[in-house]
Amino acid sequence: MKCLDIFVSISILSLLLHTSATGGDSVLEAVAGFLKDASELHNGEPEDTEHIYPEYDFIIIGAGTAGCVLSNRLTEVEKFNVLLIEAGDAEQIFMDIPVLATMLQFTEANWNYQTEPQEAGCTGMRAGRCAWPRGKVVGGSSVLHSMMHTRGNRKDYDLWADNGNPGWDYDNVLKYFKKSENMQIPELAKDTKYHSTKGPMNIQEPKWRTSLSRAFLEAGLETGGKIIDYNGEKQIGYSYIQFTMNNGSRVSSSRAFLHPIKNRINFHLSKNTMVTKILIDQRKKRAYGVQLYKGGETFIVKAKREVILSAGAINSPQLLMLSGIGPTEHLRNKNIKPLINLPVGYNLQDHWALGGLTFLINTTDSLRFESIAKSDNVIQYFSHHTGPLTAPTGTEALAFIDTKDLHNSDGYPDLELLFVAGSIVSQPAYKYAFAIDDDLYDAVYKPITDMHTWMVFPMILRPKSRGRITLKNNDPFEKPLIHANYFTDGGHDEKIILYGIRKIIELSKTKAFQKYGSTLHDIPIPKCAHYKFDSDLYWICAMKTITNTIYHHCCTVKMGPSTDPEAVVDPRLKVYGITGLRVVDASIMPNIPAAHTNAPTMMIAEKAADMIKEDWGISV
């Protein structure tokens, strides 16, 4: 456990021991609950293996969502021994408190990536760089994210298949979405065509939410929308969010998939371990192991069957390029000997939105730090896992909209409205988490620091802009360069977000939101003030100034047929030109789905596990 993690855990315990409850719950009950939670997490996570074998059947790089799923499924085969390697440390108890999700960016569980400055996005962020947090912890980004569980649209996966990836159509992948799922929302669990209660990943609604979230749904109905199960037959409409939670706490991929296999003798987990290179036989063009750095030492571990790269959309292309797999000219420029010329790092995609679209209310119904961080709430959480601390960062509801076919209930959404029962002024640290420039924040948001607010992210789902991951140099400990390239598509992406802004303002004027006296915060962003406030040109300037990633980075190791010049892996996720090497994570997506990417990544790993078993003669 790192110093900051120890400090936070001790601080929580200290708060419990040095406070007096005014509600019905006792401090001792809360302390007992805290210790129980801490013990379950500590004793449940597989230990850091003391003795790494010289060889394993499979080496999986990255204990994020995909790596955890793969480890579970591959070790079901007793003759397969598996080493899972994670650069970060263990998951800690405070990481599973839902309301703290955004704050985890300030811990050592975050890789702390930033984008390179760009012409048309993130211009109002510190140094012109958007923060791109990624999980460096057992469980990966499933420990940092806001736990939203959305699968995407049928057309997403049908498009993957239509573009030369057989077996990836919706009818084929639905069973893998269901395989992971333990749906605990009673009315949704009844729909057995689309949901399952047999998987390891619990899906629930939170035990506590603000009344503003109901207003969002009612506003949707007032303006002609429908309430839907967006993970069911159709996706267009409004809904409370389905979360990867259990009994008011986060369920990471580690909790769901690694904790149950802690005692499998064919599974090893190595924490705080950096893979610095994938080892490839240059003559045979076969991956045969990895080079590791752990505890100040460098050593080699061999893979008898396969090396599986599950390090995510930033680290997976970085490691491939460091190992000689990537664009030849780029590798040579970084003094790396090219082995295979493939378009690694290209096709970078993300979901992003205008941040800071804020509405003021005349009631006290929003989530604010000072109202949440009360001893009674902490006591309630650790006593019963109820109360405001179970609210995942205030994100409570959403809507999916097809801006090109507004009246089609079975449309293909290109816009998501993500409702938050607060805003960037609700917690003092949010301006740092979102990397907003200090001068901009002081000019626009400081005047409303103490007010109750709500906000919605108008989030583009199917962007046409494409970015790229490149190497800074050939040092594996140097962060790669992230070229997000937001708004570089010629105008399509900004029009989708602009429609979202207009829709949100329309929702704010409904009876549902006027019960709270909702008004649009209208202090203009200084660099956009030369445009008339609320004009299209103003909002286009605003979205390029306060540009918020929604943390769905993907597609940098594209899956495709051999005829696709952009493809890096084939439809069975094998790297072209190299045997014994697969990539299994969000980087293989050909196109970003209309979904928060954690659920699709679980699906990819579930399907990949079956393909790997089949390729090694195991019936599935």
C-alpha cells in the first residue's frame, strides 16, 4: 500500500473514531463496518506472487477490465497456468466509495496522462492539455471510472462484423455481455433475452439519488422522450444509470473476476511490475515472453503458448511499438528496430463533451461537498452502505439521442446527455480533476462557488475525428504522446455537441426543472465573449475551450481483416505477422461504440477467452 493510500484509509478510520453520530447509527457500528470492508477487500484480492515462474502458458499484461476477465476464464482450464502482470498496486477500500470516484485521479492509482496541446480542443485547460486519467491499480480503470454500465447499440457491433470481422455482430456478442452480468434491478432482470443474473459482475441502481435526477427523466417525458432500458432491445430514450455496484459499493473488475479465483493454483498475479518489452523471436516472428521490471530488477519470463496484451488503449500501442511492432518510420525515428510495419497507435477515438454547462437552482437539492462530507453520512455508509456516499460522483441519469433520426425509437444514437446532480463548483477539487485553467475558472465559476447547481455533459458518441498515440522516445518509463485531435473532422462533431447543448437548455425550461428555479449560468467564457452568449458560435467556441473527455479512449490497435490497411489485429485478435501475440482490450475496437466502454471491454475479453480456448483445443 502506497503512502497516500495509507493516509486516506487512516483518515477515514480516524474520522469515525473521533466523531459523534447525531443519527441512529453508532460510531462503533461504523468502525466495525469499515474494518469489515477493509478486511474483505484485503483478503479477497489475490496476493502479489512471491515467486514468478520462469515460464507460463499465458502471460497477460495489464490487470484492468480485460486482464481480470481473461485471467478468470483462462484459469478455468486447469492445465493452463497464467501470469497476470500489473504495473500498479492493490485496490484500496476508499476506492470503492462511489462518491469519491473523481477524486481517485489524485492517487497513485492513476497513470496521470495528458493530451498534447491541440488547435481545436482543450484550449481552456491547464497548458492546453486535457487530463486523461487511466487506472494504474489492480482492476485498472474499472477502479477509477464512475461505474456506468452501458453496452452500446446493436448497430455498433453489426458494423464491426460488416467491416470484415465475422462473429462480432450483435447477435453473437450479446451472450458475452450477458455472461458477465448479474442484473440486480428486478424489473430489468425479468427480461432474460437481454439480461442475466448468473454472471460475476453485479449491476444495480444506487441506493441514494437526488430528486434532480427524477426531474431529468420527467423533463425528457415532457419533451417527447421515453423511459427505456438502454441495455435492452432499444437504446433511444431516458433512464437512470445502471452501475457496476453491490450493496452501495463499487464492484471493480478485480472484485468481480479476480477475487473468486484467488486460490486457483494455476494463477499468479504480479503487482508493481512494469513490462518493458514483449520478447519476439526475430527469425520465427513469434512472441515468446516478456521483459519485466520489478523491485529494481529486470528479468525475463517466457510464455509457452501466448503473450496477451491487455494494457489499454494508451499502454498497449506504446508497448507494441517499444517491442518493434508499429509504423516503421516512427520506430526508426525513436531508435527502435522495426520487426513488423503495422499502423499501431492510429485510429485513436474517444467520447468528449462540453464541460461546465451549468444551471443554477434556488433549492438545496444538488450534491455539494460540504453536505456530503459529514460525519453522519460517513457513519451511515460504513454502517449500512446507504446515504449520499453511495452516489457515483453525482452522475445519476442519461439520455441517448439520434440527432439524425429524432423520431425513430429504434435509432442509432450519436449523442448522450449525461446528467450530474452538481457541477464543477460542487467540490473544490473538481477544477483540478478536469484540468480547467485557473484564470478561466475564477472568471466564470468562482462567482457561483457556493451555489447549488446541476449540469449535463452533451457527449458525442460516434465522432469522426481521429487521434493518434506516438512514442516520446524508446524509454518504456516515459509516457507516450497523446494526440487527441478533437474537432478535426470538418464540422460534424461540433454540430452533434451543439445539438446536445440546445436540447439541454430545452430540458432546463420544462416544468420538471422549473420546480427548482433552474437558470442557465450565463457568465461567458472570456475567450469566447466576443461572440453573443448563447449563440451557436459562442457554444462552438465554448466546447473547444472547456473540452471534457468522458474517458472512453479506444481503437488504437484496430481489429480488421487483412485487407484493411488500418488493421493491427485480425478478428481473433492475433497481431498480424506475429504468432503467439494477441491484444485483448478497448484498443482493438474498430470504431468506438455508443457506450461507456467498460461493458464492451468485458464483452471483448469474454469472447476472446472463448476464442483462445478454442484455438488451443478446448471446447467452449
